Amino acid sequence: MAITREKKAEMYQSYLDMLNNAQGMVITEYRGMNMKSLTATRNTLRGIKGGYAVTKNTIFKIALREKGFAAPDDLLVGPCYSARRKTNCSS
């Protein structure tokens, strides 16, 4: 099922908001991770005021470029998650 333009616009805005608030970010592939591992990763990141979410690669690339970040094509292929931290990484 195709994603509507409105939904794409919402996703794009949420990515921009995420990038505005992130103090650090890692892009990961989650292929092969089971739910137990995904939940553990999310819980760990929540504990340091972070998050872990699926990204739609094309929309995420556009948001990255809009914010002046590199959008490496070789990393944003297949099933990707973005892990981010909202507070200073040194704390």
C-alpha cells in the first residue's frame, strides 16, 4: 500500500524535528534483530533520553540534506533504524 502525500509530509517533518533535537545519531540496519533485541535497544536509549525508530530511507535522506548532514546512499538502503540522543553525549 502506497504512503499518501500527507503521511510523507508528516514523516518528513518528524525527521526534521528529530534532527533539530538530536545531539548524536547512528544509522543502523535491523535485519535479523528479533523483537526482544529491538525492545532492549529502545529501552536502553530511552534511559539516556534517546530513541530508536524505523526510517523511510528516501524521505530521511531528503531531511538529512535539508539540515546539512551527509546522506550516505550506501548506509540508507534496506531496513534502517535511526538511533539518536536528545541530550549532550558527554553527560
